[in-house]
Amino acid sequence: MLAAPHIPVLLGPILAGAAPVSGLWLDGTFGNGGYSYGLLAAGAARVIGIDRDPDVIARATGLPEAITLIKGRFGELDQLADAPLDGVVLDIGVSSMQIDEGARGFSFMRDGPLDMRMSQSGPSAADIVNRGSETLIADILYRFGEERKSRRIARAIVAARTEGAITTTLQLADIIKQNLPYPKPGQPHPATRSFQALRIAVNDELGELARGLGAAERALKPGGLLVVVTFHSLEDRMVKRFMQLRSGNAPRANRYAPEAAVDAPRFEKVTRKAIEADAEECAANPRARSARLRIARRLSAPATPIDPHAIGMPEIDLGIGGIL
């Protein structure tokens, strides 16, 4: 049985916002099982867990009968669920377990191969860094990491790789650090945004988020809850925009323009604004500092396709040069 060393972020507010928990739930980012066990303890009859990481599947032995674990992506959760769902919970981004394992290449604080692949298959961060054009690398850092010095960093990466391939996390972190101002006390490590951006690109995290929101809309029964925890502004903006559009509450681009016709709402918002972790949780789990929780309830209107760009997904051609 899994023994969760990492407390799942915002579990208390999730269970409070979803109360009374019952029926069939889907945990789209199973990880160490924290949300799944929490949902069962709160009253769920059964939980379907999904994870793309083969290490998670291999470690998950001795699960209770009420948890069904499936290797896959939450972007296809509607195909993996075997019945209409009473709830879906998604914890977006990398797990603490993945960050803590230097060999997975997610962390600029631990030396390891420059990998970052959640599924452990397909192109890696090293492929982007060593084969991507300067323009592509800069676009990834700017759009996915909101790194203002993206052009300078991309130039430095391309220059450094002429002397030999960039193969480790500390190699890349050092290149970035040398090309940014020394951080002031309390500021994050200089490589934080760049590593975030590369990880998002390697795993198509924002595309997966857009697909997961659409899949949840298709899989949830009327009255079912969509629960999403995000960890940076790009993710949160996409979830916020999705819930606004699907609840018929999207802001008008021009207040003087005629009000456009609105389709029947697919969701109603349970949380009016994002819920953040309190001081006690942040002290116990520093990862919770950047977490944002949003919850919406499925209505009866039929699901319709989603335009990823309408919910604010950045547009980058990651297939340039056949890298991804």
C-alpha cells in the first residue's frame, strides 16, 4: 500500500467544497494517492485513479478494492472512466515525488539527466535545449515560463551547446544563472521559470489541461463536481476562463458592444474566486504557497467542444524541427 510522504495540497478545502462526498470520483493525477484516499475517507464509494508516470503504477501495490488505478492521461479521462462521474479532481503540474528524484531531471537543485518527462517516453528537455532553434527556446521560456529574459537565456543556451551537449540539470541551471542578475533575498532561483517552461513544453501540460477540462465536462453527471488545483498563473487563468465560459459568466471584451448570445451553461461555479492555502498549510508544505483551487458543478446541458485558445492557452508550434 502507498504511504504518502507528501500531504496533498488543499485537501481540506477540496473536501469541504465537495461535501457531502459520495459516489464515483476520478483522481486524474494519482501520484501517491493522497487525494484518492482522502476522497474515500470523506465518503466516496469508489475512486478511479489515473497517472501517466510508470513509476507511480509500479509503486501502487496493495491498493484497496475501492481504488482502480489506470495508466493514462487525464486528457482522456472520459474514455477511461467506466461510468458517469460524481466528481473529478485534477492536481496540475509535477508531483513532489518527481521533483525529489534527481534522476527524473525536474529539479535545478539536484543534479541529474535533463529529462523532465512524466511518462518517461518521447522527447526530453535535453532534446529541446540541444536541438531547438534559438527562437523556439525563447518562445517556450517566455510563453510557458513568463521569463522576461527569455531571449538572453536562449542565446546563451545555443552558444553553450556549440561546445558540447547540455545533458544535466545543473549544467542548464548554471547557464541560466550566469545570464541573469543575482537574486535578492527571498527571490526564487534564477532557473525557476525556465525549468517550469521546459517541463510544461515536454509534457504538453497546458494542452493536457485543456483536454482534461473538456473530458471532465463529458464525463461528469449533472450535479458532479470539477475540482482543479493549479500551481502557476497560466494554468489558473485557463481554468478560470473555462469556468467563466462554461457558466455563461465570461466578461465582455467591450462593455459598449451588444451582448452576445450565450449557450446554455454547462457548469455553475461553486467557488466564486480561487481558494488559496492558509498560513498553517503553507508552513507545513511550501509547495502549497502557489496553489489555487477552483470548483464548479456540472449542469445538464450537453457537452460541446472547447477551443483551447478561447480559454487562454498559449500558442507555440512545438513541432518545429520535429523535436516534439
